[in-house]
Amino acid sequence: MPFDPNASFGKSLFFGEILEDQIFPYPQMPRDQAELVQPICETIDKYMADIDRARLDRTGEMPAELLASLKEMGLFGVIVPEEHGGLGLSNTGYARVMQQIASWDGSIAVTLGAHSSIGFKGLLLFGTDEQKRRYLPRLATGEMIAAFCLTEPGSGSDAFSIKTSARREGDFYVLNGQKLWITNGGIADFYTVFAKTTPDTPQQKGRISAFIVPRDLGGVTHGPHEDKMGIRASNTTAVYFDSVRVPAANLLGEEGKGFKVAMSILNHGRTGLGAGAVGGQQRLLQLAVAHAAERKQFGRPLASFGKVKEKLGRMATNLYVSESLCYLVSATIDRGGVDYSVEGAATKVFNSEALWSATDEALQIAGGMGYMREQPYEQAMRDARINRIFEGTNEILRQYVGLTGLQKPGEYLKGLGKELSSALTAPIKSFGLLRDYAVRKAKQSVPMQALPYGREPQITRAHPVLQEQVVYLEDAVQSLAAVCETALRRHGRNIVEQQLQVSRIADIAIDLLALCAALSRTSGLIERKGLEKAKNEISMTYTFYSDARRRVRANLRASTGRNNDESIQHVADAAVAAGGYENDVLK
Ligand SMILES: Cc1cc2nc3c(=O)[nH]c(=O)nc-3n(C[C@H](O)[C@H](O)[C@H](O)COP(=O)(O)OP(=O)(O)OC[C@H]3O[C@@H](n4cnc5c(N)ncnc54)[C@H](O)[C@@H]3O)c2cc1C
């Protein structure tokens, strides 16, 4: 069967199904895109080699000349369609460019990523022709820099609780409110702003709408540049909207549908962050390899010791899998896929954590030297840390992956019916919503064979040297479906409150998705290069398989009830009640 743009490979896993046609053969970047991207990457390398990254970090400022050079290189316009003056790169092409930039510097990558991945992505996805004609040419050149304004002092992960308001007055909306930690906040002229167009009531949260707010409307100001732990030269400020009169023509998408706009932007943009994490890992592996080869202890290079090899091997493996996952998802978007939110969130979680682990391991290989600020590891660690926090924290994204994945099995289990599935449709929005449903609906009313277990082999196109991995994957996907079913039966609508279980389900799915990506890519590489030349990729796939298998087994086991969920939450409650830690050997 051909690729189905409406199917979600990620969601199907929760249902015990592997949609082989969605991932085999592994997509290759089309030649015309590769030809566009290659010279951009070369230009980036040439330019970045002369940048004093340590100075950027120390001063926490992005010099005007540097921004001007990025504009000259066309880096603000990479995803703007050609007819509006940009390069019109595909999602994959853009991801590859972000990878290259992030392999040099986190602050520059975040500045450009906030512009393209989220700042004006709403305009591309939801803008009218008139809006695009008006703003895209200036966004492409960088004459206008874009920012995405969702977070507020009282509203981070709980995006639905924003307070910024937009009151309709004739042909205008009057915008009032404050946004916090906005990347490019102080240097942008184009803001995608989320505000409530109907107020909250005690019964119901107000509806959110999205707006294009150019700075020159008046009433837009920003706070001081935040003094951050990492990505210090990227501009992060509060942004204030004081009775800004926004023309009704600047509404982005439909009134009241702003939450969907925000989530679509974030879903679409996550491969940018995922690719940035690939670039970061590449650099760290390079640093670690150079040090391990050069540094001698006990008369031998560090790289000759098994425990150092283990670190390097795992860093390379995680990098390969991050890359495989990221470009599989970006290609899904490029092929017209519409349902990739689970895959995008999984990529963000997996890749940001792989990057974090790589910074830790590279620093460890460097030993005491790694701890010295003159070395690049300390900054790399500070820069990498943000990736687990912004664009949806990894905790929230795990809940998203788990609950969204559970939706389909939930629908299938008739006893849970429509009510559960509609609340699971928007899991972030619906924390607490399901509380109002009758738990009894979730009880054992559906026979176990309701879910379609016991299928024929579902992966037929992987190379035979990966047979063991394929057999395991097919089994594990069935186990995932079984765990989903058990969790839904046990908890019903209350599954939303079972965060530890949902997170385990998400972790199993993320590992299996990543394994699928690696199997597909490695099979493709074996086909193209032959077994001998693909030896390293095969070894990386074997390595990841055994790591993932260990984690999946532990998560499956813990899902059956053999876990410390209760005790650990009890300990947390006790710590909260005590205001910290009560024990003391002196007492
Ligand atoms: C450098 C930087 C740049 C940023 N750029 C932008 C930007 O350009 N635009 C923008 O709009 N925002 C931006 N942000 C904001 C960022 O998106 C938020 O910080 C992020 O969404 C988390 O929100 P919060 O900080 O309020 O944390 P909180 O929501 O308060 O969360 C704190 C912790 O609690 C956890 N948590 C919260 N709720 C739950 C729950 N229901 N279940 C389990 N765990 C939970 C979180 O995972 C997290 O670990 C930026 C932030 C930083 C630091």
C-alpha cells in the first residue's frame, strides 16, 4: 500500500499495529533539496568557524553584525516559500540546516529556530494569502524577526490558562497582557500572540485566538534581556501588550481556535528542535572522540578502554537513532502527512534527552578537564539543558504521547465509549476534565479479545540481518497494546491522573518508534551500500535494540503493578508536608 497521509504510524503502535508502508522504505532527502541544503551548510560552516562562541556566551548578547550576517546568508528565510522571497526548503531541508547551525552554537540555533519553527510558522500554516503577501517577504530577509508569544507568568505548561485578552471593538481587537520568556522578544517586529477572545467564567475557560501583532502597531514593549543559564546570547524577554489595537484582519485562523493554532505550530516545529539536538550530539561526539584518542592514561589512549568505548558507542548510537527518528518524521510532514503529533513529540523527547546524555558523557570522558570553564563542555551542558524544558516540557509531552496514543484503544473498548475518547482528544487541555465522568463506565464490560492481537508478521521489508529485532518489535508492539488495554480497563477515565503509568506507556512507545526508525533506515542503507559497508549502522541498530529492549522490558514489568508508584508518591507527599527532609543523623 502507498504512504497514507492520514495515518499515524506512532498512534497505531498503541493499537498493536505497525503501519509498515508509513516507514518503509526509509525516506531519502530528495536530490533537489539536498542540492539546495548542501551549499547552505557549507556557508554555515565557513561563517561559524570564525565566531567566538565563548564570547557570545560570556556577554550574553547577540551582536548586531552577527544578526546582519545571518540575514545576509538567507538564514531567516529558509522555510519561506520562494514566491515570497525565501528558499522554500522542505521540513527535512530546514531540519538539516538547523542541525548544522546547532552543531556550532545553541544561541544562534535558538534565535533562528524561534523565528522559523514557531515565530511565523502560524502564518505559513494558517495565514491568509493577504497576510502572507504582507509579511513573508520581510520575514524572509530578516527585516522582520518573529517571536511566538504563548507563555505568561501564570501560564506555562497549562497554556489554556493564559490571561492575555483581546476584546473585539469594531474592526479591531484590543490586546492587553504580558508574555514571559519570549525568545527574540526584544528583537522581534512580528509577534504571533495568543489571547483570550472570550473571558473565563466559573463554568468554562474562555476561548483562545491567535493574532499577528507587528510591533509597529504601538503599545508593544519588552522587558530586559533575561540573564540565562545557557543559550545566553539568544534574546529572551517579557513582552507587554498595552491596549494594542490589532486589526481584525490580523486574526490568525478562526476566532476561538487559537489553542489549535498554537498546538499545530508546536507540533510542526518539533523536528526543528529535534534536528538541533542531532547537531549538538554530533559536536559532542566529535569532541569526545578527539579527547579519547589523544589523552593517554596507563600508557594507552582512553579510547582503548572498554568503559570509554561503551560511552562513545552509546553516544554514536543515540545520535544515529535521533537522526533516524527526526528525519523520518520530517519526511512524513513533507509527504503531506497530517497526523504526526505523537511522532513529533516523541522525537523532541528522545532527541533532547539523547543530547543531554551526550553532554554528560562527553564531559565525563574529558575528566577533570571537562569541568573547566575554558573547555566547551560546561557551556554545552548549560546550552543543552533548555531543550527538555521549552516547546513543551518532556513531562508534558510524555503525557501527551501516552494519552493521545491511548485514545484509539480507548475508542475501541466500547465500554469506555465516546466520552473517554473525546476527553483524550486534547489531553493537555483535558487534565482534570475526565474527573467528571462516571468511573463505572470504565469497568470490565468489554471482552479481552476486543483488541486485534495475534496478527500476521507486520514488517516484511526489513533486511534479514535485522530479523531478531523485527520479531522482538512485533511482540513488543503487541505488549504495548495489551498494557494500554489493561490500563484503560483498570483506570478508565481516571487514566489521565495516572501519570506514572501514562509516562511508562509513552516511554515504551517512544523506544519502539525509535527502533522502527532505526530498522527502516538501516535496512535502506544495507540495500544501498551492501552489508559490509553498513556494518557500523547494523551495529548501532543492534546496540540500540538491546538498550531499548531492556528499558521496554522494565516498563512493561512496572506496568503490571510491580512498581514503586505508590511508595514514591507517598514519599513526595511526605516531603511536601514536611517542607523538605525531616531526618537528621543528629536527631
Ligand atoms: C530560554 C527560554 C525560552 C523560551 N521561549 C519561549 C518562547 O519563545 N515562547 C513562549 O511562549 N514560551 C517560551 N518559553 C517558555 C517555555 O515554553 C516554558 O518555560 C515551558 O512551557 C514550561 O512552562 P513553565 O516554565 O511555566 O513551567 P511549569 O508549567 O510551571 O512546569 C514546571 C515543571 O512542572 C512540570 N509540570 C507542569 N505541569 C505538569 C503536569 N500537569 N503534570 C506533570 N508535570 C507537570 C513541568 O514538566 C516542569 O517540569 C521559554 C522558556 C525559556 C526558559
